[in-house]
Amino acid sequence: MQVTEPGESIANEADTRRALLERSGRPGVPIRKVFVQTPRKLAADPNNLAGPLSEFVRRGDLRGLHAYLMILSATSSGASTDGWSTTLPIMVWARAFGTTANAERAAATTAVSKILHRLEDRRLIERRRSGRERRVRVTLLREDASEEPYTRPLGKSLSDRFLTLSHAFWLDGWHDRLKLPGLAMLLVALHETGPNKPLFQLPAEHTPKWYGWSADTTERGLAEVRVQLESSACLDRRGSVGVTGFRGVQGRAAASVV
């Protein structure tokens, strides 16, 4: 499947995302866990472990978070002279970011520029125009907002540990069904669990310190994820939120608010 260029037949948003994900040649994207939470040993303030994700949640920026996750998912190699970059016509970015629905071209591209500006301000990407066409090159920076160049996480150090977001998030429509609290808590669940840690408990009153958003947001987010998984019959007997229904996630992941 080809990502359409200007003058070619117009793909819809789902087609564009699918093409970008297929082009990446992998089933999911590794994301450093420091995006979700700063490890206590590395935190400047042990009472504030919030990672860059918290900025999206506090500002209600679901569109920006979707865009960032799509950029991470679509950028699969650092072999080019531009490093870990993806260059696309601005309208392809618009479809990938979901700004084209019920919008004129000018409004869709303006929305892309605003989204990328916010991601730049949060020190997660760099961008520049490329060539005569309205092509935009987006270059990843490290997920910890340190402005250091991006490298593929390998999990060899505390700051390099990563979670994996399956492409099923996009291909199975989770991005349409989860609101911002639900997406934030899905990322927390992936952050906190793994093959050797299938369950975790999260006292909601600790989330302001641990993740940077309110206990109410945590409870609403877990409820959203639970609803999605109930439809897949993936709740365990204790009513914990299971992530077994999220295709491509290794092991069994669950969370509950106590």
C-alpha cells in the first residue's frame, strides 16, 4: 500500500495510518518508559516522578499524543543522514494525525503545524520543511524531553527500559475508542507490567506524584480501558483490567485501583 503523494488518489486516514505502519516493518513500537514516568533513582524530585506524558494529560492534548505515538510508530530507522526522521507531504501527516475529517485542506494542514509546534515545545521532536513541495521532515528526540538525539531503546540501562505499543492500537481502533485518560492508563499498564510482572496495583491517590495527573483521571482512565476489554471478554475474575485483548502485547497485564 502506498502513502499517497499530492496529485494521486486520496487515501483516507485509516489507509494512511495502515500504510505507514506496514512500511515500518514491525508489529509495534518501543517507547522508553521515561516518557510515562521518571525512575525514582533518576528523578530530581522524588515527590515528582511525572514523565513527559503528564503534559499531554494535564493539557487535554489527545490529538497531540496521538500524533506523537504515530510519529514514533512510523519512524523505524535511523540509517539516513537525517537520523531518526520521517519526511512526508503535509497532507499525509494530516491524515496520519486525524486532522482531515470534516475539515478543509487549509484547516487540516494548519492543525498539523500547531500539533508539531506543541511537540517541538515539549522537546520531543524537531521539524523542518523539505524540498519545494509542502513536505515536512520530523526528527525524533529522546522520549525524556532531554533534547538528546533519539536512539532505538535496547533496555540495557534504567533510563533505556521500554514498553511496546502494538500497532493493534491503531489497526484495531483503540485510538478511536479510548479518550485521553484511557490512553494514559493504557500506557501506564504497559509501563508497569511485563512477562515477569503480569499484575500491578495502583493506589489512585499516589498518581499525582507518580504520574502527574489526578486520582480522578486515573480512575476514569482505568474504567475506559476496562470497558474496552470487557467487550473482548478479557476481564479476569477479580475485575482487574487485563491487556490480553490488546493484540501483540507480550504476557498478561492487569491493573486495579485500590
